[in-house]
Amino acid sequence: MITIIAAIGKHNELGKNNDLIWHLPADLKRFKKVTTGHHILMGRNTFESIGKPLPNRTTIIITRNNDYFKDGCLVANSIEEAIALAKDDQEIFIIGGAQIYKQALEKDLVQKLDITIVHSTFNADVFFPKIDTSIWKEIAREDFKADEKNKHDYSFVSYVKK
């Protein structure tokens, strides 16, 4: 199973200046719980915004640069090559960024979307592709109100292909 995992604003906002545009500890905790023990695929910009391989996960960086190397990570030159490197994993997670999400969806490589919707509007320069509800069926949703740690209302929403 290949799953896209992302946190998006009300209007599909993903980030700005290669960084997150909100701080939502509940989402970070859930991301860690869901992805631990699995392969996580990401573009080079996303990796460089994180700055290091995430613990207890196999990091695969997708880049067109044939000479790119980061200690503790695998490197692939295409999304297909990255998926092939992770082929023995029961669930592979694509964690960003916008270009990688777009490619994965356009190439029909994904079976599940694991989306945190942050119910606010943000100033962003990158956006998640619109989720086409003629293709994707919502199968689970948990809604949460803002609290002292999480400054925005948010929902964890899972979709599968129809």
C-alpha cells in the first residue's frame, strides 16, 4: 500500500518558503505514530527542510541530482525508483512536497490519502492537489477543536480509491 500523508490548510495550503506554516503538535505526534517503522519518500526540498533522517523510519530522498548523497538515507532519481527501493514494506508513505504529491497522484501510484485538514486559511506558496471526490472516498474522519497546544481546529481524514 502506498499512502500520501499530508497536512493541508482549508484551501489546500501546504507550506511557505520550504517550511510548515502552522504548529500542530497533535498532527506531528500522529505523523510519527503512523510512519514509524516504514519507508518515507520525499523530495529533496522536503528532506532539506527537515534536515536529517527521521528516527525509526527509512528515508528515501527523490532528486534528479545523480550525485546527491545524505548519510543515513537512500536516494532515488524518480518516484518509481523510490517505490521500488521500498517494495518490501507493507505501507510506504509519501510525505511531500507538493511536486512529489502531484506526481504520485498523476501517475496513479497511491491507494490511500491520510490527510490532516487544518481548518484555517494560511498565506502559502505551495499547495496540495485538489482531492477529487469522484476518485477518492472518505472512509474515516476525526474532528478536533483548537486547544492550548493546537491553535487551530483540525481533522484527521482518510481516503481510499473508489
